[in-house]
Amino acid sequence: MDIRRQVGMNVARIRREQGLSQEELAFRSGLHRTYISGVERGIRNPTITVIQEIASALVVDVAILVASTKQNSKYSGIRY
Amino acid sequence: MDIRRQVGMNVARIRREQGLSQEELAFRSGLHRTYISGVERGIRNPTITVIQEIASALVVDVAILVASTKQNSKYSGIRY
DNA sequence: TTGTGACTCTTAGTCCGTG
DNA sequence: TCACGGACTAAGAGTCACA
């Protein structure tokens, strides 16, 4: 599983859970709307600082964004 | 707390726990030794794919490398 | 509201060294 | 064994018009 797709799926899922548009997330994270789009689709290869900014805008830990879907599909199963 | 330092401390700590040199980790991860050095010191801004390669070489999950564990700050009294 | 190609500018990442 | 620097090439950051 490509880590970029994994991060993208997590960002998109959490963003939707919070009822945000890509544009709103872009504004909150200080990134461009099309860049957020690229990250969510897994075609961008973001640096750790960018991921940090997105995580901050979503008010979640960076570890949540890089976690495999299998682990965080149900929060109950997470082991740290 | 700078996420880059956080990742750097985690990489350095886990690498030492496994008794590996920077050069050995560089070889296993397919990255350059000077780059590993920079990541550990927090002066590099690695992409998510690079972090995954390092995580793979250390046989840990990516989430472990980005985790902000309070244990790290007082680990061995290291000053950064 | 989001996807996409095509950019420019900046930095990620390599390779040569030294102390 | 590692920190650190200079110079370099590949790739990411960041933006836009348009679909």
C-alpha cells in the first residue's frame, strides 16, 4: 500500500467527517486548494511539515494521518 | 515542537536501540548517510515516502517515527 | 465542489569532502 | 562513527486557468 494514498485517504475521510470542503481545509492549513486535492488523491508526495500543517488544521495527531486504514478504520483497534 | 526534530529523535533513538550505525541505516533504507544524519538532527524535511523507507529499514510503523512521545524529551538527557 | 496539466520557484536528496 | 559544509540534480511546494 502506497503511503501517499494512505495519507490521502485519511485526510479525505477525516475532512469529510468534519464536514469540511477541500477549500475550507486549504484555508485552515494555509495550503492551496489544488494542493490539498493532490494530497487526497495520493499524487503528491508531501513533506512531514506539510502533513503536520494538515494534521493541525484537522485537529488530529500526525500519526493518525499516516496510520494504515486497517488500524484506524475503527479507533478501538489502535495499539500504540 | 518541530515535527522534524520529533522524527529525528525517534529515528536516532530506534536506530541506536538496534545497534545500527547511520551508515548501516542509510544502506538499508537506500538513502545517503549524510541525509540520515540531517534527518536525525532535524535539519532536513523528509517526504512521507522517505519516512516510510526509514521506517521499513527500522522495521517499525511510520506512525512510530512521527509519534510525539514525552519519553523522547528526557531520553538520555540529550540536548538538541 | 473537486480534478487536472502545466507551469515557476524552492528544497529534497546525492556526492564530494573535512575535522 | 558522526557532524558539518559546498555544490549539484531531481523532485516537492505552491499557483493558475479550465473542466
